[in-house]
Amino acid sequence: MFKMFKLMIIAAYLISGAVSDIRNKSVPVIWILCGGIVTLLLVVFSVMSGRDPGGAMCTSLFGAAVAMPFFAVSVVRPRHLGRADGAVIMMIGLLTGAKITALTLFVALIISSACGCVLLIRNRGKAWRQQGMAFLPCLAAGFIGAQLL
């Protein structure tokens, strides 16, 4: 029951962030902070309420380990991978574990590659090579796709 609640919160959070990312090409800092606070509360609650607190903590740490390279890139080079993208990947890692995080990233990268190719073909490479593409919608679709796999 709690797992379904976590998944619904993540999906709602991702969809709202994706809409903002598409419309404004950026995500408000308060959105990132609220997501971080909710993530920490959900992790603490899942560790405290579970039958196996050590297993829940290990799952969170393994998920964070998968997300850490992406989070580091978003902090060091925010032009290449936005800070919101890195924070969301870390959120997914902490709440779902390594398997779902890896599947989410795999599906999101495939979707973003396909969208990038379509944009390049459609515009014949003019001016789109210098513009960024919203990655948060790809992460939202990747997360939903990872739940279905």
C-alpha cells in the first residue's frame, strides 16, 4: 500500500515538473526543494515503518548510487544536465532502488535520443544544435515505462 503511494507521489511530481520544463524551459527552485523534503520524509518513513529497516535503507542507498553520477553532472555542469533533472534522478533512486532507477534512466535516454533525432531531422540541424531539450518529460515517461516493464 505504501509502495503504491510512493509511486503515485513520484509520478505526480514528475508530471508537474515536466509541464513546467516544457513551458518555461526551467523548473523553479522551490519545486526542487519541496521534492527533496518530501523524498527525505518518505525515505525515513519507509525505513521506520518497514519490517526490514536495513533492507529499506540498502535499497535507498543502492538507488542513490545509481543516480549519483547524474546528480554530480547536474551540479558540475548544469548546462548539460539541469539541476532539476539531477535532483529528480536522485529522488527516484532514493525512493525506488537501483533496478527501477536504472530502468527509468534507460527508457528516458532512449526517448530523449529519439526526440533529439526527430528534432534534428525536422529542422535539418539548423539552430537546434545549440538549443537544449527538456529532459524532465523524458524522465517522467521513463519512470512510467519502468513501472510497466
